[in-house]
Amino acid sequence: EPEVTQTPSHQVTQMGQEVILRCVPISNHLYFYWYRQILGQKVEFLVSFYNNEISEKSEIFDDQFSVERPDGSNFTLKIRSTKLEDSAMYFCASSEAPVGGYSGNTIYFGEGSWLTVV
Amino acid sequence: SQKIEQNSEALNIQEGKTATLTCNYTNYSPAYLQWYRQDPGRGPVFLLLIRENEKEKRKERLKVTFDTTLKQSLFHITASQPADSATYLCALPDSGTYKYIFGTGTRLKVLA
């Protein structure tokens, strides 16, 4: 069964450093997302991406964050100047069609990249 | 904005019994609602979607109901097994956007 793959599975970084989290969405999917989950808290939306553009972003997704689809298969999340509060599990997800609204389309999550900022 | 409430306390049940988890939302009624399973340190996995015009949806041992009057969905696992132990998340489309919002999830533990 096709799946979303993420690397690294775990990264420890010093506060102030930049990190790049990588994702390979399901191959025929066109819509890509990043969500995050702080330990013990709920899964929170960060950003959605379609046709090489951000289609929606949350308040969390400020100038510290950026996303990119550098080639036909990868989708990356860059966090500049990391802060302690950025420590969380970051999930990449993809869908064949847009989610939300009345569509009912399913979103498929990767296994996550656990980021620890020290 | 929409708020989703799930019982944050863990639910412990004996193997073979039916587990019932609750998802309440506070604002508008969504066109549909989804349930996901999340194992520790893993990503959420889609289980079931139920639309507002469907009272009940089943998939193998899983059953979901959706009551727009009560603003509630119930998620049932019949003949529960220890392998069903996980956190179960409720998710709704956020009005006017193209994203889902998730509840905090309810942790289920099925005791052998």
C-alpha cells in the first residue's frame, strides 16, 4: 500500500539552528500538508500546499517556517532559528484531492519526524 | 471557531467487550466527520468517515454514529482486542477552509 515517508525519524538540534524535515508524499497525490503534535497535545495544522504554492497556513506557520517542493517527489519543511517550543512531532500528509469543505477526501499521514530542540 | 471535545481520560476495558468513544463538537455541524487511530510515536491512520446524512457507518468491528442534533459522534469497537489499544482521534473539516481539525483523542486500553 502506498505510504507517505518522512526523514529523519528523530532529530535533535541546538536552539537557533535551522532544520529541514523531508517527506515523500504518495506518488499520485497533489495536495500536501504539514501538521505537528506537541507531546500530549492534539494534532495541529501548519500548512497546506498545492501546485507549488501554499494554499493555506495556520497562525503557527510564521516567517520562521517555509515549505518547498524541490523536485517531483520531495516536500520539505524548513524551520529557521529553532526555539525550544518547536519541539514536537511533525507529520507530513498528502491527499489525492483537496480535504476539508464538503469533499470528505482522506488525508494520509507519514510516521512523523520527532524534533527535539535543546 | 469549531472546538472538538474528546474524553481525555484513558478508557480501559476488558477484551471482548465493546468500547465506546465520544466526540462532541461545539459549533456548526460539519458535512462529515472522520475517525483516526494513532499509536504511540506514529502518525494518525484513517479509519472511517461518516457524512451528516448517514446515521451509522460500519467497517468490520468498527461502528460510527453521527447525531447532528446532539453534535456528537460515537465510535464503537465491538469484540475488542488488546491490539485495538491506541489513541482514537476525531477530526472535522474546519468551516471555510480546506483543512481538518483534530480532537485531543481518547486513549483506549484493552485488557487481556
